[in-house]
Amino acid sequence: MKANNKLVLVLSTLIGLNVFFGSCVDKFGIGDSFLEKQPGIDVTIDSIFSNAEYARSYLWESYRSMHSAFNDAFALNSATIEALSDCWHSIMGWDDACRYFYNGSLQPGMDWADRYKYNNSDRGTAGGKEFGVWYTTRACWQFIENVDRVPGMDASEKARLKAEAKIIITTRYFDLFRHMGGMPIVRRSYSVEDGDYTNPRATVEETVNFMIELLDDAINTPELPWRIPNDENATWAGRLTRASAMALKAKILLFAASPLFNNDEPYSREEPQESVEKLQVWYGGYRASLWSDCLKACEDFFLENQKNGNYYQLVQPESNTEDGYRLAYRKAYMNRGNSEKLIEVHDHRYHLVEWGQQMPGTVSHMGAFSPTVEFMEMYPYADGRNFDGQEVYNTDNPDNVDIFEGRDPRLYENMVVQKKGFSWQGKQVEIWQGGSMHTTREPVFMGNGFPLYKWIMDYRTITLEPFQWPYLRMGDLHLIYAEALAETGNLPKALDEVNKVRSRVGLPNIETANPQLNLASDKDNLINEILRERACELGFEDARFHDMVRRKLVSDFTKPLHGMKIYRKDGNNKPLEEGEAYPTFRYEEYQISEFARTWWKEGGWSNKWLLKTIPTDEINKDYGLTQNPGW
């Protein structure tokens, strides 16, 4: 990390400023808790906004509370939301995925429901305070309402910072919206002098319109730059821009247009139905115009990007080799401040192995993020063909087929597979039964057969890059554009966008590699391939679970998931000895039984799981919240 990265340094400094911020801002929620703590005696709103540096730092604090899947204790008590998708399955046991979701025991009144997303979000902590959705919303509105009176700050900077605050508010609303649907609309900060702070839950349409309104305000602010200039990037990487706002607008409209909300039928008819009747969890009918809105938002972004020199683009490989493709993909999600990043969230930690924190490098060896066979199978061959190697599973593999050789390079960046030449901690990978990785690491690190690779890699290189979370990057935006194009009937152009993402890692055009799918004419097949491509490109980036939800992929939630055991065909199931030839293998697929999900059982699934429960204690405050169906 460069020593002059001002945004990071300011955020790190704020961790220790309990006297400064501990008395002026605390966590809050809609209703009574919205007023929990007002500015204290020592530091007041007046004193904060009487000094330009104090005011700026107040906004940087809100930056720090933006969503990252790797905030201190994660979203699911050391697991992430992706552990609920079909690409990963936790066998850690003590995380919330295992304790509340896999066994179907989550209830509205449980502590988890409140701590996860409604008030405190990811439970990220610093200086003893919790940084949640409503905490951030209130802080940003206080900033917007007070920054104009700050001395020593010119009008241009004030306008820019207010635009940034509006984008931050929108990200936090979007974090709730994609989990819970419509939310109360908060357009200002509240104080103890307010006689009535009742704020009922808004409809899906009102919530979407509010988010778009905030983004449009930011987009139309001339002082908000399109991007961070190159000579300022080392200092200000991570600051929100006009490009951030335009890209986020497209992503919000993707969710709004998707079948979860945009449908002729609500996603659930289970009681209670009040939120359905009040259109708080759907639009009340299908609107083709929502896909057109998403398409226009994408087109507006790419047009504006062109006007600004096409700065934002996919990180490209420096060599057309497997290693070159892998490195380009890694830089796209991992590195700060490059042309791929549209919204990146910085964290006060330096890297992803923090043995005092529940970070990926800490809990992956406990089985928290174990990839599944289903995820492995999503990755095509290097020649672009979809994977079809299942016929060798549970056989003697008479033709010695190597199912991991010659695959999409992104496979090797997301999970550890038994590939010749694939190294881990400087040694040949041996994940077969009895191989060295079973004897030198806890067996649970193998999880369901495949250790995690993304983010932690081989633990040796992880500290080279300071952490950032790719909240929104160009790989995602190209695929959002592709989906909107497909839904509005322009399949050839949709294929162009998909192929831009694939070509970064050396894959040929998807339609020529898979002619049997008729992707230039079969819309349903193309949508399925876009979703598969999203899983491959955006693996472990908060994408797959939300795609399954917004597309109502119930069959993917209810299908049993699988692991794999790999055996040497020579029966010599032990580590390779020096000079010994690389072996051939047989592949045993098995249905996962450890912490099996109740969703896989007959009658174990309910569509209530598509949106989360609203905390009971918030509903009981009687300021207008309703419960989601089935809860």
C-alpha cells in the first residue's frame, strides 16, 4: 500500500478516534433507534462542520461503512452469503449458514435477522461502533445538510462531496433492497425535536425510484468527476465518481427488472401477504419497460465512457498464455484503482489473512468456503465448449481423461483443482485422497474436495495487495448489459458483450464453441449462458446467490450439491515421491451430506427464502414495517 493513499490512511486513523466520533454518531435504525444518540457535549455537529478537515473526515467515515463481503465477521458469522448458493457449501458448522439456513431454522425474531442486514449490516466494527445501513444513511444526510456552512471549503468541493454522499446512501439502500425488497424512504436526518418520525415501508417502485433519484442527482452534478485522474489514483482510489453512479444505476435496474420483482405473480403466496398487497415485494405485474430502462442505463454509461476516452475497460492480459489470462483476471478483481473498478470498497485491514479476524485466509481451512462440483462444472474448456466430462465420474476412467486439464483459466483462479503444474505454497497440488495436501493441512480444508483459491491464492502472495472489495466492476457491467440486451431482443449484441468478458481469458466466442445451443436465436438458452458466465467471472464476489434470487432459480436452490474425491488409478494413494511420474486419476462424485440443506429434501423449500425476514422487533415498533411473505 502506498504511504500517500489518503483515503485509506484517513479511514485507518478514524478507528482510534473514539472521542471524536464516539460522541457524535452512533448506530441507528428507523423508528426510535433512529434517534438513539445525538451529538454529544464535547463534539457537536456545529464543531464538526466548523472545520473543513473534520467535515471531510465525517464523510470518509461513511465510506468505511459501505458493504464488503469480508467485513469483520462477514455476513453469516464467518461465512458469506455465497455459501447459500450452489457454488459453495460450508462445512464449518458454527457459522450462520450451517446454524440457521441449511437446517431451515431461521426465524424472524432471531438475533441474526437484525444483525445481518437491517440495522447493522455486516457487523463491521471499529472503535466499538457498528456500521450499518441506517447509521450510514443518517450520517450522510447530516453531511449533506450541514456541509454548505463549512468554512475553508469551496463550493465546488462541497457539491462534489454531497454527490458522493448520495451515492453512498444508494449503495446502502441497494444492499437492503436486494435482500428484503422495498424499504422506508429517508430523505433527511432526524433529531429529537421531530415530533413524528413514523416512516412506513415503501413499495418496490418507490424504493427503486428513490435510489435512481439519488444517483441522477449525483450524475447531474458537474463537480463530480467521471473518474479519478491517474495522478490522483494512488491517493484517492476508491472515491466515488460519476461513472460509479451511472454503473450502479444499471445494476439497480437489473434487479428491478428481474423476475423476482418484475412478474405477473408475486414470488410467494404464503402468509403474511400484507407486503404483497402493498407492492412492497414486487411491482404488481410484469413491465417490459423495466428491461428497457436497464438497457438505456447501460448504453448511457458506455456512451459517456466513450466520451471520456474509454478509461473504464476490462483489464487485459499481458501475454496470451494461461498464466497471462489468470493474472489479468486476478488483477481485475483483486487490485485497487485500475480501469476495471467502478466501485471498490476499502477496508482498514491490510490483507485477507488476519488471524485475529474471521477473514477468508483464516476460516477457509475450516471449510467455510468450499467450492462444489456444480461450480467446477460451470467453467468451460479452454476451447470454449461447455464442460461435459461428467461421463467419467464414478468409473475406472479407462481413457485416462484429465477433467481439469485445458479448462477456462478462471477455474484455476477460483478453486484448487488437481491439475498438473498447479502449485500451492510452492509445491505441486496433491488433493487426491492421501495426497500431500491431506497430510499437511487439516482434511476439512479440502471441504467438498476442492479448496478455495480466490482471494487467498496460496497464502504467500496475499499480502502484496491492500484489500478492496469489488462492489461493482466492468466484468459485471458488460454482463448486465448483455442480459438487458437479451431481454430486449438484441441477441447478437448480447453475445458481443459476453464474448468481451470471455476473450479476456482467451476463450473463443461462446456461440461458435457451442453451436448446439443456438445462442443467436434462442433467448432462454442465452440467458442461461449469461448467468453461467456471471458465476464464472464473478465467483465469490456476491453475485451467484443474488442471481439465483433475482431470477428465482428455485431448481438450483433445491438440487442436492456434490463434492468429489480423487484417487490415483494405481491405487498408491499417497504423496508423490521424488522422480515419480505424474499419476492418472479416477473421480468419485458424491452427494454432500455434511450439513445437508433442508432445501434439498422433498417439501423442504419455501419461496420465502428468496427475500429475508424483517426483524420482528422493528415491526413491533409500529412505524409502518411489514413482514415479507412466509415469515
